[in-house]
Amino acid sequence: MEAKIKVTEWPERDETDIEAVVAILRSGKWGSPDLGGAIKTFDEEFAAYNGSRFAASVVNGSVALRVALLALGVKPGDEVIVPPYTFFATASIVAETNCVPVFADIEPGTYNLDPVAVEAAITPRTRAIIPVHFAGAAANMEAFQRLAARHGLVVIEDACHGHGGEYRGRKLGSLADAGCFSFQSSKNMTSGEGGAVITDREDAFDMVNSLRNCGRVKGGQWYEHHHLGCNYRITQLQAALLSAQLKRLEGQTRRRHDNGLYLDSLIEKVEGMRPMDPVPGQNLHPRHIYMFRYNPGACGGTSKVEFARRLAEKGVPCFRGYPEPLYRQPVFRNSSFLSYDQARRVDYTRVHCPVAEKACHEEAVWIYQNFLLGSREDMEAAAAAVGSVAKALREEAARKK
Ligand SMILES: Cc1ncc(COP(=O)(O)O)c(C=O)c1O
């Protein structure tokens, strides 16, 4: 008899979240053009939590990346290096900021941006690198900082999978010029929608503050607009909810970290499966996605899509992940957003990142983060299900021979 697999409901919530939001509802002060009240409180708490000087909440993670790029001086037409194995927004927001996303391949052990590929992609037009801490695994920030120093670039961490994670005791998102977070509903910390930029740079913070508030500046008048900003402010309701959620983040991150390590040790023993490589120096892994690598050759040649479907049938909340690297998305293949001059330089139909393609087509299997909030017995049940699906696939293939 296989054990029943339990999945923790997401988001975790209790009366403290409800009371925080109800207090704002009762106050009648739901918005905040002055970025005060619960917004100011959350921004300060989030900065302190991350060991950063400043934090600025915004409407979502995509906008966080956009205002960070602008605040760090990236200009229209500049090239920005991004991974192809990430959510659309990491690359699309670069194009929305009138810059040119340039894809560099990922590393096979972590699926994070590969510094060697990044170096090869640098041109005189490159202005920024956006490493993603994919699934919560720390990207190689030391290598990117070295490249940035040598080539005069800025580095923005896409920490939308990184809440609470640590590299050598420092929070992911606090390791570069700016770090960007999403609080969208699947994320490790959520207010339904939302985002934030953290930074130690006062100049960048002042500009993010202006950009999220219609281009207003400190000491300026209400109808005085200095920069091409917009209303990217969150509501007081979201901010109050985020403060309540932030109190849980450390405990949740430690639970995911411990269960992730335990699940790795179990998956490692299953024929045809490999956990992702640990990142040396990462002392806390937030596991926004629990990933492992599937080998179709060890499971009778069955595709990973079919493997993931069979595993999901057993109650493991899993998914095959991205079907294609981002450069294969129609918007990049058509690349109509590029200017005539840019289109002569960048042709996404010719991009080929073999590691990202293998991750998409053959290898990567995802389990949703909330599963890792469960018990050790749940991890054992999931690993047993992985083993039993793999065995069944091998036996079916053998029978067909
Ligand atoms: C890696 C990554 N970057 C950026 C984003 C964009 O965040 P949002 O959906 O809040 O705009 C997401 C999430 O959806 C993401 O997963």
C-alpha cells in the first residue's frame, strides 16, 4: 500500500493575516500616495529582513525588474543578459524597457545562468546582467560581480524565487546592485500580487521611489513630475498582508530547506533520477520549486511529460516545467519589438542554448514549493511514488520489446 500524499495548502494563513487586513479595511485608508502607513512599515521590515539599506514595494515582480533597470541607468537599446530558463518576465521586461534581451545558457547542475556563457555574450552594448536564483538555488554572484567590474556593467538579481534564501549567510537579492522580488500568489511569500526592489544604493532607491510614484521627487509638489514614472504603488491592504506573511517566511524557508535536503537524499537513490547539484556556500535554500533531473533512457525511453503525468496521478504535485527556452517563444521568434538596427544584430531564431533545451525537453521535473512544507513522511511518500512510476515505466517498456 502506498502512503497517501499530503500537500500543504498555500498560502499558509491564520487570524493574524485576517486581522491585519481587516484593520486597514476599517481604517478606510486603503491607498497611499505618500507611500506611508503600512507600506512604509513593510518596506522597512523587508529591507531589515534582507540586510539591505532600502526596500521599495511595487505592484509586481516584473515592474520591480523594470524600475531597477531604469534606476541603475540602463538606456534604450542597451543589451541585458538573461537566462532562457526562467519565467517570461525576466526577459520580456527587458524588451518592455526598450532594451535588448540577450540569452546566455544555464549550468547543468543548477539551471542557473552560466558565467562562461555570459562572458561570451558580452558586447560593447551590454549594460546589465540579470541572474535568476532559479528555484531558489543561489546564482554564481561572485562570477557575475567580477564580470560586471571588468566590463562596467550592473547586476540585478531576479530573486523572485529567492525569498528568505541565503548564500554564505547573506540573503539572496542583497548580493548585487539591486534585487527584485515577486509576491504573486505562487511565490514563497505572497499578497496575491506584488513585488519589491531591495538595494544598498541610495541613488537607485531614490530613483525607484520616484518611478513607482509617477516621477515625483522628495520635497517636490504633487503635480510635479521629474521622471517617466507611473503609479506602481501597492495598496495598504497588500502591505499589511505582506508584513503578516513576512513573520512566517524564516520558518517556512527552514522547513523547505530541510525537507529539500531530505528529498534529495531519497531521490538520489532512485534509478533514473538525479537531484540538482547543491551550490557550495548556500546555507539556506528556499526551494521555490523542488527540482530533480529525469533520465528518459533509464525509464524505457518514456518522455518526461508522460513521467510527470503519471507521478501527478499518484498525488505528487508536480509539473514538467517550461516546455521551451524563452527564445523559442513566438514573441522572441517574431521579435517585432526590435528596432531595424537591433534586428540586424539579434536574431532569436538562431539562438541555441543546449543545456536549457535539455532541461525543457528531457530533464527537469518540478514539484511545487508548498509540498516541501509537509512532513518527512510526505517526502518519503513522494520519493516512493517517483520510484514506483520509474519502475512501472521500465517494466512496460520491457514488455513491449
Ligand atoms: C523568475 C521570475 N521573474 C519574474 C517574475 C515576475 O513576477 P510577477 O509575476 O510578480 O510580475 C516571476 C514570476 O512570476 C518569476 O518567476
